[in-house]
Amino acid sequence: MKKILALLFVMACVCEAEAKYNAPAGIVSRSDKIANWQMGELDSDKDGKLSLDEFKRKVDNYGRDERRNVRRAKKEGFYMSPEQQFKAADADEDGFLSDAELAEFIRAQRDNNQGIYY
């Protein structure tokens, strides 16, 4: 009986552990695709990184869906301005966003179902 209880305990512990998915080589995540596309659209000096001014230009391109998402986020209290998003995404605090930093920020927002990246 003790062996069965011990086995059930071990199985319960294993089931609670979260597995992180590691995509096979060559697979590009949706977050990476979004970051790559935005980098191409917003990086006006083509230096491979976004300054705050370049990043803030993204609101100029908002369509109806993005404006609706911003209104919803403000109403629900989780809206972040482009300046706040930039600061949160700038992991190395160098004043610029790399492609990897932007992708990681987008991924974190999507994984947490916060939906604040607009």
C-alpha cells in the first residue's frame, strides 16, 4: 500500500510540472514572425533595432481592429502605452529594441493571455 501511495505521489508531482515546448530547428514562432514584420515596417534607418521614436510610429498604422483592442484594454485596465511597452520589452535597457527582445515581449504577452501588445 505504501508503494502505491508513493507511486501516486510521484505521478502527481510529475503531472504538475509544466513542460516548455521547444520547437524543432527551422520552425519560426508566430511571435518571431510578428517581430520580424514589425521590425521591417518600423525600422526607418534599417540599423536592425528600434528606437523609442521608431517604435511609437506603430500607432500611426493602427487599423480598426487595433483601435478596438486598445479601447478594450483601457476599459479592462491592462492597457500599456507604446512607451510602457518599449520600456518593458527593452530587456538589456540599452534604449533600443532588438528583434529578439521584441519577439520575447510579444511571446510573453501571448503566453500570459494579457493581450496588451498592440
